[in-house]
Amino acid sequence: MQPSDRRLANAIRALAMDAVEAANSGHPGMPMGMADAATALFTRHLKFDAADPYWPDRDRFILSAGHGSMLIYALLYLTGYARPTLDDIKHFRQLGSPTAGHPENFELPGVEVTTGPLGQGVAMSVGMAVAERHLNAVYGDDLVDHRTFVIAGDGDLMEGVNHEAIGLAGNLKLGRLIVLWDDNSITIDGSTDLSRNEDVVARHKAAQWHVTKCDGLNADDVSRAIEESLADPRPSLIRCRTIIGYGAPNKQGTAATHGAALGKDEVEAARAELGLEPKEFSVPDDVLNAWRAAGKRGAVEHALWNDRLEQSGRKDEFLARLNGKVSNAWLRPFVDKLFAEQKPVATRKASEMALEAINAAIPATIGGSADLTGSNNTKTKNIEPLTAENYAGRYIYYGIREFGMAAAMNGMALHGGVIPYGGTFLVFTDYARPAIRLSALQEARVIYVMTHDSIGLGEDGPTHQPIEHLQSLRAMPQLDVYRPADAVETAECWALALTSEHPSILALTRQNLRPVRMEKTGENLCARGAYRLKDAQNGRKVIILATGSEVEIALDAAEKLEAQGIGTDVVSMPCTERFDAQPWDYREEILPDVSNSEILRVSIEAGTTFGWERYTGLHGLRIGIDRFGVSAPAPDAYDYFGLTPDKVAIRITDFMTKRGIQ
Ligand SMILES: Cc1ncc(C[n+]2csc(CCOP(=O)(O)OP(=O)(O)O)c2C)c(N)n1
Ligand SMILES: [Mg+2]
């Protein structure tokens, strides 16, 4: 006899309680409350094949309420994924185990995205749903026809990014996105009444979502609500009425079950209440067998899909597209053309020029901007808008939703088959930063086109002028920050970003820059992170390191120093992370390890000097801006902050005199 849905759900409850108890850390309440809803989803609706977590046409499942990680670990184990094993679950939250505190996409296939920072799972799911519709439009129903399911808690729906995400999903009419809301009226501090009286349902309806409700503790009722949602053309929110910690007789319904082990006595009481085996980590055979069968439910559909793929004339193209490898064959001819027509250009414009070539050569790119298309130069003429009426388009008008855009791009990148890039002003990376951090942590290939990268944006003034942004972004692991100095460097940095396994930020100017790369080498010099642009003509006394718009100032200042007999190298440093990754001898060649009294190292960047001592040494000279900017035309702002060739040259010679450097 087939075990009841409740018994299947109770296996999730048992594993969640036991794992949290063993770790003496974790969140049993959410998995226990949503166990029945998850059972309905995984045994009846979700299209997946536990034998192949990478099946491209699987439904995507996102546990936005990442603190309830034991829910997904239990589901993956029960349905028969290779990992986590029962042993992994016994080592929940322990060093070296893939059952990390919160679900990590790089630990377990089956965990599509990293969640835990509340709100972002839902926001990433919007990007997943966009990628699905886009690839469906390109490759058709035979190859791409799946859905995105999310489990979200009260916290996911309270976070501000939720507003951005549901707005995007509503406008793009992402009907294949279904969010199951764990409506348990509890958060950490206690009842949701303490902090919320908004009408969550009305808010979703206002964003053009379909909303329905169900008894989240009744798998049949959840299933009914899912069916209703599948039939509706709008994105759906299913309000699942649940009880946090359901089954723990003395603690259920209270915040006490949210984020702590239930304790031995309460676990025993729950076992009795739920009719569980008296042993830890034990799942009755009939229950495990039923779960394993659910894990194979999709095998037939998977096999049929394989057949369709075999028969498709586009098999190789489709697989290559999903594999994500791109060719940078566009770069050489493009750079040759730049060399043939050297002229001053803003790097944001240079980026657009590169993008014309990239978007023509690489169909996987999907661009966009948070309402600054004309300023970020992100829309090329050869791509159409991606809209509810035309999912085949490749340009998204994200609206003024920087965080929502960045999170959606993470979802798109992790879905696979597309390479998202999106723009805003560099200063507003602050608005997107939590998602940029998740791009980095998840190693999602997202390319951030961040223009207006310094006081060089001029008149918009201090609110819009980034100061600390470049360095603070460079401090983030697994994120490459590029600040190219001219059109050639911009194209090279684009090529690096497109083939990177990390997310990238391109910091680009509003103002025109003259070409600084005059010599054609046939090599992508930016790949080194830093390279010598100008050799000292006199005996080398100074090395100036500069990035982006300050490279031309460095070159002109160097000329003035040379005229005084002071040999000066100029090093362009478009990407410090890449330079740091170079072998010792290359770094030594560019920045010899000698004292500043022998060769003075100077950094110039129109932003904070914080951190540049990494390269100048403590006794070097750091030229930058350690305060907020000014509202003024760009040349006046540069002059005001001493960032002109004359003023830089004088600062360097004064510094040398003061320090007795000959
Ligand atoms: C951005 C963010 N802020 C705070 C937290 C810490 N946190 C984890 S769970 C939680 C409460 C969430 O409440 P709810 O979504 O209702 O989950 P439940 O208690 O019902 O499981 C908080 C504040 C977090 N993970 N992410
Ligand atoms: Mg809650």
C-alpha cells in the first residue's frame, strides 16, 4: 500500500528535527511547517529526475527561505539524489559536509541557487523564469518547457527586494513562476503582527499576480492550489497556511521552533505525536521507497526529452549554449578596427561599441539597464527588447530596480544558456550590492556595466560620484573589477568578463578619454591585470599606477617628470584581482620590490586612496579623493581635487623632495 502523504511529509520532519538536534544548530520550524506542501510539490508536480540533476529541462526549485535548508536536504536525499547521503545529513552544518547551514549552489547539484539572505531567492527565481521563457522562444517547446517553483517565508515577502522582483515578474507576465508562501505568521521576533499589517495578497495582486490560498498542512489542498496556479497565465503566489514547527506538540506555532534545536524531550514528544520511528535518522522502508519512486517520476519524461534532443537539428548548438563556453573571436577584428580609427571616446561608449560586436557574435547575451539605458549605453541596435510579447528579445528594461535587476541576473546566469549583463551608475552598486555579493559567492557569470565611475560624471555631484565603491568592490572575493582606460582596454575587459567563471564589474566613464594603447601587440594585455604602458626614458625613479580615466593623466604627468630628468613608468592597472593572480616574476617586473626611496610608487585613482598602499607600499604616494565629491563640471572637479597632469607632477616632485628621494 502506498504510504500516506502525511507519512511522506513526516520523513522530512524527522530528518529536519534529527539533523538540527545533532548539530545543535539550525532551523527545524520551517521544514516541519512546509513538509506537506513540499511533499505535494515533489511527488506530484515538480518535473525532475533525481538521477540527473543537470537535465536542462527540469523544473527549477528554489528554497528562498534558505534557513530551512534541511527541507531541501531531506528532499534531495529522500528522492534519491547522489548527495546528500544520510551520512551528509548526519553531518548537517559540519565542516566539509555539503549540507551547509544554508543551501549553497556550489555544494549540491539540486540546489539551484544559494539562499539565506532573505528575499533574494524569490528575486533570483524571476531571472530563472526569464531565462526559461527566452530559451523557449529561441529553441521551442520540444527542448525548453519548464517551470520555476519557489518556497518563500514571511521574511522573503517582507524584504524590499520582493517589491522589485514581483514588479518585474508581473510586467513580464512570467506565468511559469509559482511561489509557495509559508504563511505561518511567525518570524524570529515572534508574531508577524509585531512588524507587518500590510495586505501581502493585495500587494501581489496589484503587481498583476495570480493569488490563491490553501491549507499548507494538507497535501491535496496544496496540490489543488498548484493546479490552479499552473493554469493561470500570470505568476502565482500560493498562500499556504501553515504552523511553524508542526508536529512538535509543545513548541509548534511559536518562534521557539524557528532557529534552534527542539531539545531531546520535545523531539521525543514530536516522534510520539507524529507516529515516527523511535530511532534517529530513520525513515521506514515503505516511505523511503515511495520517495525514491517520486525521484524517478520524471525519468520517462526525461527519456522522451532526450529523444527530442537527438532528433532536433539544433542539438549541438543547444548543448553548447547551455554549456556556456563562449568564443572571443570577435575581439581581434574589433580591436584592429579600433586601432585603425583611434579617437577619444568615453569608455561607456567604447563598451557599447564592443557590445555591438559581442551581441552579434554571441547570441547568449541578454542586456539591460535599471532605467539608464541611454547613460549606460547597454542597448545595442542589433538586439530587441525582451518583453511579455517577445521573450525572444535580448534587452530587458528593468526599471528603477537595481537590486531586483542584479538578483534576476543571478537567476538567469545560474539557469544557464544566457549571459546577463546590466547597467546602472557605479554609485548605485550600493543598491545592488547584496545581489553582487551573491553573484560572487555563487560564481554566477553576471556582467555589471557600471558607468559614471568617478567625479568625472561632473554636475550630478557628490550623491552620484562614487568614491569608496571601486575599492569596496575590489575587497569582495570572487568578483573581478575592471576599470579600463580606453576603447581597446574596454574591449579586452569585456572579453575577459565574458569568459570568466566569476562575475565582473566594468567601471566605465561618462567623459571622453583619449586612446592610451598605441601599440598593437595582438595580446589581451588587460588579462595581466596591470601592464607597463610607458617605459621610463630617464633612469627609472617613479612608477605611476593608474586606472581608467586617470591613466591619461598619469601619462601626461610622466612626460612632465621626464622633462625634469625623472624617469617614470606608467602602469595601467585595469584589474587588480588579475594582477594579484600573476606569477611572482611578472609582478616583480611591473612593480619591483625595492624601497620607495629607490623607485617611488605612486597610485592615481579618482576615488578613495584606501587600500592603494597594497601597491605603493606604506611609504609610497597615493593620489585620490578621500572625501565626498563636488557638484561641478568634470574638468573643474578634477582640477579641484588635484587630478591634473600639472598638479600630479608637482605632488610627485614635492613628495620626492620632502622624502629626500633623488
Ligand atoms: C536579509 C536577511 N535578513 C535577516 C536574516 C536573518 N533571518 C533568518 S530567518 C529570519 C526570519 C524569517 O522569518 P520567516 O521568513 O517568516 O521564516 P520562519 O520563521 O517562518 O521560518 C531572519 C530575520 C536573513 N537570513 N536574511
Ligand atoms: Mg514565518
